[in-house]
Amino acid sequence: FRGWQLPANLKILLLTRLACGISELLGYFPGDVIGFGGRESPGVIRDWACNARTGEYRPERMQNDFAAQLKRLNCPVMSVSFSDDEYCPQRAAQNLLNKLPAEQVSHLHFTPGMLGLTSVGHFSWAKQREQLLLEVLPWLASQGKKAFQFDYARMGRY
């Protein structure tokens, strides 16, 4: 929730607690009915809620130190954020990117107008992706084979 500003961060805290409560009560999270996500298990919701509240990815029953693994990431990363994305504002995206080696990260931040759209949000870019692709393709081309190589051995098992 530290990636959001008031009052959105309080909304994140409340909604993550509510989602956990609903999933525990029903035995699943009815995201398909509510309009957020899909039908999910309580464990998935707890993991998501923990990540949203703490900024740390610590799935239940996993002993991995994902923060350490992210620091060892050895491939280029392109991150894209949107000014009207309520689920992942630029500050939240930056909090995640700060977990990666800085030399590996490129980040583009867009307003809807920069993409010729009236709104982008968290999902809408995928429906009208042409302009976004035109913005990202030069970076992808500049990476050559590096963009498609991933050193699994360096990351460790997950």
C-alpha cells in the first residue's frame, strides 16, 4: 500500500482485508462475480493481499527469498506504467523496479493522451495496444538477443 497515496492506500488496505475475509468465508474468492480478477483460491488471495500491503512477494509454503532473486536478475526489463492506473500507479511500479538491478531496468510512463487514448487504466491498453507497441518496440529491438535470454541458474530455483 506504500505505492499508493492517500486515500488510495487506505482503500488498498481495506480491500485486501475484505478480499481475504470473503475468500476465507466462501472458500474461494468470487472475482468473476465481483468484477476483480477471477475465481481464486483463498491462498492466492492471501498471497496477493500480502504483496499489496507489504510490497513483498512471500507466497505461503515457499521458502524462497524472492527479493534476493530479483536482485540477481540478469536480463533487461522493460516496465510500463500509466498515469490513470489505479491498481499499479507509477510509485507502486517503481517500488517493484527498485528490487531489480538498476542497470537492467528501463521504465516508460504514459498518460492516455501520449498513446492517443482517453483512458488506459490497468487493462485497457491491451485492447488498444498499437501505439504502446510503437513506443516499446525500439527498446526491444535495441536489446537484441539479450531481451530473450534468461539465466535461470543465476536466479536459483523457485
